[in-house]
Amino acid sequence: MRLILARHGQTRANIDRVLDTLPPGYPLTPEGYRQATELAEALHDEPVAAVYASRAVRALQTAEAVAARHGVQPIELDGVQEVFLGDLEARSDGEAHELWNGIYRAWHSGQRDRRVPGGESGAEVIDRYRAALLRLTATRPDGTLVVVSHGGAMRLAAAALAGNVGSEFAQAHYMPNARTIVLEPEHSTGSHTGWHTGWHTGWHTGWHTGWHCVRWNDVDMPPLPA
């Protein structure tokens, strides 16, 4: 069992630095489509059993390319959407970015109850993301599952769920468009038990979650201590 979290391809909002979090959102640019195709090729050798995506257009369009490569249809998955930025939605000014970046840094330093004005707290993002992944692993215990999602939510969730990913690392390592985070059960025995043992401990109890990160973009991650 393997779970691959993939960020969507490029959109015009990415280029113009528009804070675009509410579905349906911006579609892919031509470069975004190229990136989606490149992602599909990169995952060619993976035994992909299913491809999921958030409800955002950009995620669904990226997922379509990956799914087509493996002969499956993409499935919408609630809970893996981008962090809802509330009052900052659709803004592109420096003040909005400074406020959002400060809150995001605070989440990674442990202040996950801080809330974006009119939007979500870090704890809420992690809880919904974790619940969405649990639904997947409960019903599809074998093969590789691809979830096309969003950079801010992906990094926050992966740092909370994977025992070998520190918050400082996750904050410092930006996730480019159409790049991935690969997660596996901490103790893979051929069954799906390992996927469930950590869901109810998670970030509330420290590093032990039952998951580990195999690769973060191009970085091969160290294993958990024995």
C-alpha cells in the first residue's frame, strides 16, 4: 500500500499570486496541463488502483491526466481541498500574503488553533484531511492511491501524519506544482492494518502516527527510528 499526494498543475492564480482556495477556482494553464501530463508519466510504473482529487477544477484536471494513464476515472474526494482563506480569498496584495504566511508558519510551530480571518484553523484542516484519507484506506487497502490536492493543505497534513517529517522541514520545503509526497505505512506487512493504527493518535501525541514519508518531492526521507 502506498499513498501519493500530488499537487495540482499550474493555474493563472499561481502566476498572479492570487489566493484562490474556494472551489471551483481557476483552471489549469497550458503549462499546467503539461505538468499534469509529466506527473502522469512519472507515475507510469506505480500500480495505481485509484485516483482521487479535490473538488477544485485544477485538481480534477490534473487527476484526469493521471487517471487516463492508468485506465481509471478520477473520483472527487471531499476533505482534501486547499486551506480555506476566508477574508483573504481572491486577494493578491502583499499584506494578504504576509498575514497568510505568518499564520501558516504558526501552524507549523504548533499553534494549530490559530484561524485565518473568516477561514479555517490548522487543526480543522488536519482533521478533515486525515478523515478523508482514512475513508480511502478503509475501503482500498491494496495498491497505490493517488490524491491530487493542494500545496498548503498537503504540507500541513503530511507533517502532522508522518512521523519522520518535522514541521520545520515541511514549512521550509515548498511543494511545486504537480509534485508529490509519498506516504507508506510505518510497518508494512502486506495488510492495511498499519494505515489505521495511527489515525487516532496523530499529531496530538507527537511523532508516532503509524505513517512515514518515503519521498517529499525530490528528497528521499530518512526512516523512522526503530
